[in-house]
Amino acid sequence: MRTLDRYVIREVLAPFALALLVLTFLLIIPFILQQAETMVAKGVPWPIILRTTVTLMPQALGLTIPMSLLVGLLVALGRLSGDREVVAMQACGLSPARLLRPAGLLAVVAWAATSWVLIEAIPDANQTFREITSRLVADRAESEVKPRVFFQDFPGFVVYVRDIPPDGGWSGVLAADTRDVNQTVYYLAKRGRMLVDREKRVIQLVLLDGTRHSTSTRDAAGYEVARFAETIVPLDPESVFPRTGPARGDRELTIAELRARAAEVEAQGQSSHNQQLEIHTKFSIPVACFVFALIGVALGATDRRDGKFASFVLGLGVIFAYYTVMFIGQSLAKGQYVSPGAARWLPNAVLGIAGVIALWRRMHPVRRAGGGAIRALVTRLAARRAARGGTWMPRIPDVPWLRPPLLDLYVGTLYVRVLALCVVGMLGLFYLATFIDLSEKLFKGTATTAMMLEYLWWSTPQFLYYTVALAVLMAAVVTVGALTKSSELIVMRACGISLYRTAVPLAVAALVAAGGLYVLEERLLAPANRRAKALDYRIRGQEPRMVDLTRRWFTGDDGRVYHYSYYNADRRELGNLTVLRMSDDAGVVRERSFARVATAAADADASQAPAWDVRQAWTRTFDADATVASYTPIEEGHLTLVPPDAFLSPIPRPEQMTYGELAAYIESLRASGTDVREHEVSLYRKIAFPFVTLVMTLIGVPFAVSTGRRGALYGVGVGIVLALVYWTMISVFAAFGAGGLMPPLMAAWAPNAIFAAGAIYLLLTVRT
């Protein structure tokens, strides 16, 4: 390779590595926020969590390698353009097309790596991830059962326990075998536990000192009660330990297997567009490396002095343009507007043509007048308005004690400009990602443009809640980094102005942002999230879930256990309702009622325990020795049950409630004996999270100073890395709090405390 080739490649490698690290972690962070938090709360060992995370790397790298190549080229060539080295090359007779040689070499390496990841690594890694997660249910089965929570992870079986003693096992156990649709068998025991033996492929419920109740919903008179000192209820090992592992999806198949499955699907008279899309994906995305190399040279090698930050932003714009076209093409393919092959290769064709045109224009520049005329027109209009006594901006009363110092005004203006750019940019990314996710529904006709716009409107508060914290951090880092690079911070120090004084407007803005986040959370976030969730279900063609549709088991305020097959909210009608009233130690059923159909009375409300109209019903009472004391058949009659609203009570998520609503909900759960640690963490986090703006600003200022004169791009990289670390810590400590490893209050405030301690240390050690 020539000296120029080696020089360009060296310049590309550093931003390529940085972009690969940041973008890969951005794609993995949803797993950390969702799956890893649940695993930590369940007590899954850290090696398994790390191994599970590693299995997701290929899925992310398949997308981030081409993206990082483009960012690396644009940043490197942007640096060369900013330092006028590209102008020097052109003065020496070298065309911008000469840079295609080192860019092409890098593209070949990236193409090979991406092809290996998509064709070889992803199928095995995805399958390994699915196998690991499928084993966790069995391995952590007993610890998954929580007090006064119905555990339904085993097919056809429900387990409910009143308490978990410190020495292990359960006390006050209710187990229901629902595998036979015509007969539900209930086991009630004073004590119990679960035995899991993976090697022998055995999983059993061991129940001690209890009773077994069995009856048929078709024969009301047939009822059996049996007492036992110990009984073992075997569970189906195939539902927990499948011999073949989870079935492979399309993404876990090789190309040959995808073609075979496509042939099977077509033989059944169905469309194989999903398999065809996966096949073309494995070839089209690696080819995108060459397209990005072409675009990188065309847009990066300029005679402007935009620098690295502008190149980084430009690279992100190109990346999102590529994947927007790709996902829109995918939606068109699923809507059968275009073929799968055309859908996958469309972004390469569109951006490839655009890259060729841009490179040709770069090699044959044409100077066009017009910019000066527009500027002259704007200047003329401003002068004419000023001559009439008007101004472009509204007049602000000049109050001396309200006038900010010049330093604060200068730093604050720069900070607000960067903050606004970050907020608008990240909001745009959220809007774009949401549109891509739902575009398939738009093209299929299940959603309208008005519904999409309304959904984006009600989702905006949640988007702002996520973006403001990161935007404040990046704005602080970029602002201080820009002052450092331009030597203005050194001039301020020379004038006796310390770093602490310079950062005062940033800290004030962070406090204002914290107050804004709290107001947003208390006033707008909860109702907006509820509206957005309802619209999301409508767009996806589903019924709005005002209740948890799997909540067919619950404990009422009267202490009885309710189980039903279905609930018709319009008619307030229950089907196959069973009501159990147990003894204090849960070893004996004191009363059991059954109704084929139960309908709430017309005058029933939420404040009373109304009489329900029942048909084909019966009630049995039992003595202390579990013998039947009485049997009352009810062909048509009444039963006193909980109010209808108990069956419609929502299972709200913390983000859909204000602080007061969540606190009241926690108290109601605590009164019923439910474990509320996870909800308490969410409650305390509602107060702790808004302060992240101040904490991030305090830690971002010394980090920005330490980056020296490296510029805004490194500030963006530092900001993203710090944000990733913070969000990871939020998930980890939330899992610790939910799992009982630390108090919920400490778990909610721990990330802020750790970052604040780091910020104080850095502020005390940095040169001020």
C-alpha cells in the first residue's frame, strides 16, 4: 500500500472502533434494561448473564459493522477536510476518487466480517440465547414462586403460596391442575416445595399435610375429597426440559435451511416472504459496506471545514436513511407490494446511485450563485424593518438585576443551542424508529396516517423523558469540550474565572431540567402513556388491554380465591367460575362454589359486594376433617361475590401512574400480602431519576475538560458511554431491589449516589 493508503486507514481505525463500540452497545442496551434486569432479580449467576449477553453480540454486529465503517470514513475524512489536507491533495493533482482505494480495502474487510457474522455466527448465537433462556425457568423454578402471586409458567398448572419460610419451601400451598378442560383438580397443603432434577429429567411438586379436591364441570354431583400426609404431583418434563431445545426460527436457520423451509411453506400454499427476506438480508447488508464506502468518500472528502462532529452527524443521517428505506421496503414486501429481493436490495440501489452522483459532483464541482442573493435579500428585509422601528425579536424589558452576567449569557447560549440540537435530534430518532416499527401496519391498511400521528403525539412525553437526561449530559460535555478546544476555558482561567464558576449556568440549567422532568412525570407522562398504549393496540389490530387478560386467578378483598375461564366485560358475565374459601393454614377448603355462568346484577357497583345471578351452580361446605358438610345445588339463583370492578381492575405499569397513584397502588398490594419491592423501587425512582440531569452535568464537566482539545465528537462519545453505564446501573440496582438484595430506597438512589461521588472526586481533582 502507498503512504496515502496507510495514512487514511490509520485515521479511519480509531473512529471506526469507537463507533462500533457505541453502536453495538446501543443495540444491546434493550436486553440489559429488560432481560438482564429480570435475570438479576431471579438470582441468575453472573456468568450466565454475561454469556447470554455475549450471544447477542453477533446480532448487533451484523448491523453495526457497516454503520461503523461509514462513520469511521466520514469522521476521518472530515478531519482531513477540516485540516485542509484534502485541499492539499487536490492541489497535488489527486482526485477525491483516489481515496476509494483505501476505502475499498476497508470495505472488503468489513464485507467479509459482516458476511461471516450474518451467515455463520448469528444462527448459532441466537439459538444458544434461546436455549439458555428456556432453561432458566426450570433451573430457578422454586425461587420464581413468590408469596401471594399466582405462578403460571408451567403449562396447565397454577401454584399459589401464602408464605416462604426462611428455611426454604412453601407454606399455605394451593396448586391447581387445569390440564383437563372438563375437570380442575385442586391441591391444598400446609407445606410444599418443588423438586427439579435436570439430569433425570424430573420435575415434581411435593405437598405435605393437605387435601385433594376433584370434580367435573359436567357432573355437579360427582365430587371427591382425599386427605394426604404427603403427595407428589409430577409435571410434564417435556414442557420444561425439551429434548430438542427451542424450535429454530427463521433467524436461527442457515441459507440452505431457509430455502428448505421456504419450499415447505410454499408447498402449503402460503407466502414465503419471511424466509426470502432473511435470505436476501444475509447478502444485501454485507454489500452495504461498499455502498457506505462510496458515500463516505463522496461526502467526507470536501473543501469545507466542518470537522469531525459534523461528519459524525452526517454519518448518522445516512445510516438512518439506509435503514429507513430498508424497513419501509420490508413493510412493502409483507404487504405484497414488492418482492422480498427488491425490498432488501432497494436501499443499496438507492444509496449507491446517490453515492455515485455525489462523488461525480465532488470530482466536477460547479459553483452556483444564489446563496449571496438570498443573504442580501434577508439583510435588505431586516434593514427595512429596522428603519420602520421594528425588530425581528420581541422587546424584553431591560431590568438590571435580571440581566445575566456576560459570561453566563455566553456559556448558557452555547449550552442551550447544543441542548436543543440534541433533544430535536434524539426525538427525530425516536419518531423514525417508531414509524419504522409501525410502518407495516400502515401499508397493510390496519392503521391510518391520523392514528400514527396521534400515537406519536401521545408518545412524545415519554420520548422527552428519555432524551432530556442524555441531552443534558451531551450538551454539557460538548459545551465544555468546545470551550476547551477553542482555548476559551484557558482564557477564563487566566482572567481568574475558575471551572466551577464557568459551570454555574450548566448546573442551573440541569436543575431546571430536573424540575421539568418531575413536572412532566407528574402531570403529563401517566395519562399520555395510557393514551399511547391504547393507540398502540389499535394500530396493531388488538383489543386495548384495560386488564391483564391472563388474570384468571386472583385473590379478592374477601380473602377468597377466584378462578374463571372467561369474562365478558360488556355483559359483566363470568364463565366457569370457581370460588374457594380456605382455612387459615390453607390446608382445608372451608367452602367451594361453582357457577357455569355468573352475571353481575344491574345495580351492582364497585363499593358493594353484590349478589351475582348464577346458573347451573352449586356450593359445598366442608368440616375441619375435609368431609362435605353440605351441598346446595343452584339451577338459577344468587351468589355474593366481589364487585364487578374486581374483575376489571387494571394491572397498571409504574410509568402509567403518577407518584401518588403508584404509592396508593403499593399500599393496596401490601394490604393483600403481595410482594411490592419491585414497585417500591419504581416509586422511589420517580423522585431519583429527575436528579440525573444534575448528576450527569456534574460528571460531564470534568470529563469534557479531560478530553482536552479532541473536539465535540469525543464529547459525544463520552456522553453516550456515560449514559450507557448509567442505564446499566439503573437496571442492575433495580434488580437488586426487586430481588431483596438491598432496600428499594437504596436501589433507586444508588446510581445517582455512585455517579455523584465520581463527579465530586473528578471536580476536586481536575484543574480548575
